[in-house]
Amino acid sequence: MTVLLSTIAAIAFMAGCGTDRSGGPDSAPATGGTTSSATTTSEAPTNIEATDAPAFAEDTRRQSGPGSRGSDLVLVDVEVAEAEGFDRIVLEFSGRGTPGWVVNYVDEAVLDGSGEVVSLGGAAVLDIYASGTTWPAPNYYRGPSQFTPVNGGDVTDVYVGGTFEGYTQVLAGIDDEPVPFRVYALTAPSRLVIDVARRNAD
């Protein structure tokens, strides 16, 4: 907790937020999508150049970053695809600005708004929060709440928790134990990208 607060004390999007037992903000998402599980055929863009992304962390600790001021983003899509040496999760948004984020591994897949534990495939759970987001909105994400990526590599299952009080939560099941990852935001369109290193990459 001390490490988290020192990391983000100057970041407006985390002001006044604590953490609960799953490690995310207290005012976390409530479900905004449909409730049925489904398999998606969507594939995230894998052509983002390496120069556009930071290096992978050397460990699996929590990562956070600031969003742009005045962001008013609406989640419109969640995509997953394999890339060379890693698997990519992309949260795409419409609206102004870029999202902030808090991403870390947790012991179980918990929807922080309700405390509900969801069944998620995979041995490890990556808890993803994007800040500067809003709901309701006319073009809000209408995909399945839970889906198994067709081309997800070690990302075996995804649960879109939804958006509440400025935060969007997505939970990702990762095959095998936690592995290093990297997180960054892109523009045109606004996206939050989470690259998960593949343990058995060729």
C-alpha cells in the first residue's frame, strides 16, 4: 500500500482511492456489458512497433501510470491476440484523452464494485484498471462480459467487469504462473495496451 501511494501520490486519477483485497481501487467497476460467456474472434492489433512500447518489467509487481487531464473515455472494445514473444490485451476507448492505469496480479478474480468472485480460466489473474473513463454512454462496450480469446496465446480467459465512478476493470486469466508484463497508452484511437510476456516464447 505504501509503495502504491508513493508511486501515484501526484497522480490526480488515484487521489483519495484505497485498495481492497484484490489490489484495485475501492470505487471499482460494476458490470456494464452482457452477462453471457462467449468466444470472440476479435484480434488485437499486433503491429505496434517495439519503439512505441516500453521494455518489459523484470518482475511481476504492480504497475501504474497517469492518464491525461480531463479524460472522458468510453470503453468500446476489448481485444486479445498473440504477438512475437508476448500476448497483447488492448482496451480501446472513444472520447478525449488517454487512460491512466493500475495493473497487477491478484490471488482471485474479484469484481471490486460488488466483491463477487468470478470463475476465470488460467492459473494466474491479471487485474487491469483504466482510469479517466465514464459510463453510461451510447457507444459503450456491447461485447460479452466473459470470453475466451481465439488467438490469445497464454491469455486464456477475459472478464470485462465494466465501468463505475471513473474506473474500468478488466480481468485476464493467464496460463501458468505470473509472468512479466508492460503497460502503456496510445492515441488515435485512445487505447490501453497490456503486453504479457510469453513464458515459452519461441
